[in-house]
Amino acid sequence: MTERSNPFGPHNRSDRPVWLFAAAITTVLIALAIGSALTYGSVVVAQATVSISSVTTLTLQGTNPNGTLTADGSFTATLSLTVDNPSSRVLRLQLLAFSGWVEDGPASVGLNETRRLQDDRLLAGTGTRYFCRVFGESREVAGSVVPPASAVAFVFPYTLTRVVNANRFDAVRNITQYWASTAGSATAGTWIRWVRVHLVIEGVPVASSPTAAPHITTIGTIERMDGVNLAS
């Protein structure tokens, strides 16, 4: 009788390396998928939880005895910006837009019709209030880092002089004179600010394809705003 070979016995194991290789590849792919999911999850958390807050401090340098600006004085708004990052990702500030307005008393009471037509307006319960835009600019702030699970405060000064912008400076001088004479303080007029911050999440590749979906091109960025934008 002829002995038949067992196809499942020890003499037929040529397929074992293939299965081992397939198992190893599967393990790697699962690990990559888990890592990718964790990375995406941390990005989503950052986009959902990061917040900003801001305050401005006004300073007049070179003033008359009543606190109003002289012709060679300066008006400075110091922006204190806090970025709260409770996520596990490192963030970097990339762009900062800042605008600041002072309530235009002279225009509101009809003492400056030209400026009243140019001013931004705020509709209030008592009527329309007029605001002169003192600052309005964007700047790159690359290099400012916000570590994970932390809140970092940044300070950005904005200064207006007659050399920088004569028309705006003369308007601010006129406004400080009005408030000094009617309210007893050159800075008595209401101040309104608006801040927009563009942050980059470190470690997220930037989509280079021009046909990429919008959510893909912006997945590594965060945009936050604070204050009231009278120019919108």
C-alpha cells in the first residue's frame, strides 16, 4: 500500500512565512490607524477648546495740563492678548489683526460733519453712536508659542503719532479735547476693540493640492475673534 502524504502535516509549511508577513503588516496598519486617529482627535480637541481673551490699556504721552494731546504727543493702545490652550497640541501665533475705535463725541453732537459721515456706527437703544477708527492693521507674529495645557499672555503695543498718520492723530486730538471739556477726562469716550487671531497647530501637514476640500486645507489652523467689529 502506498502511503499518502498529509497536506496539513509537517511536510507542507511553505505558506507559513506568507501568513506571518501578512499578520505583521496588519499589525503595523492597525498601529498606524490608531496613531492617526489619536492625532486627528487631538487636533479636533484643539480646534474645539482653544479660546482667547483681550483687554486694551490706553496711554496718552505728551499732553496738556487738562490731559489732552499736544501736537507732538502720542496715543498708545496696549493690547494684552491671552491664548488659553487646554489641548495636548503646541500652537503658534501666525497672524494678528487688531482694530480700535474711540467714541467720536464731536461728530455725535454735530460739531464735525465730515467725520460723522466717515465714522463707523453702533446702533444703541438711545440712537446711533459714532466711533472714529484709530487703529486697524494686521501683522505677522510668527514664533509666538503656546505650549500644551497652558494659557499664555502676549502684549502688543499700537502707537499713533502725527508722523504715523496725521489725519487720524488730529481726529484723536480733537476727540480728547471734547471729552476733557465735557466729561472732565480726555479718555472718557467709550473705547471699542476687535481682535482676530490665526493660530497654527504644530505637526499637522499642510494640504498642497489646489483641489483639496476646504476642511482639509484648514484642519491645521485655528481662528479666534474677540470684541466688536464695527467695520463689519
